[in-house]
Amino acid sequence: MKQYLEYAESFAVIILVLFGIGGFSYHLFRDGGWVETMAGNLWDVSVQYPLIALPVIVAAVFLGKMWNEARITHGRASKLPDLIIYALMLAGAVFVGRFFWFGTF
């Protein structure tokens, strides 16, 4: 019986993570989605205010490089992967709830 409960829990986690990834993908890549909105806003900023956009891009690359180096040197002592899974599960629960409540993803 305990093994069936563990299987059910694993199945629920996988389903919620898949719905979370699916919901994020849908909202990111649909027409008028998050990527289109951000790319449009970034394009407007870089065209209108290039002196502001350049330091932001350089800082983002620098911070990303620092984060990656810290991650490599510290190994798997981080809780970040667990937090990402929990965030995807929460997002999956939200997307499933929105689908059943409002009828839209």
C-alpha cells in the first residue's frame, strides 16, 4: 500500500511539473505572449535609450557568469533545483486551477 502511495505522489509531482512547464510555454510563446511583450519592450528601450540598455545587458551577462562560476565551484549543495521543482509544481497547480475555474489555460 505504501508503494502505491509513493507512485501516486510521484505521478502527481510529474503531472504538476508538466502542467507548469506547459503553462509557462503557452504563455511565453503564444501570440502576444510574454516573450513578444518583453522583446518589444526591450527593442523600444534599446532603440530609444541605448545608453541605458547597454549597461543593463553587460550587467546581466556579468551576473550570469558569476552565478554560473559559483554554481560550479559549490557543487550540488544548492537548494535551487528543489525550489525550481516546487515553483513548477505550484505553477502547474495554478494553471490547472485556472483551467477548471475559468476554462482557459
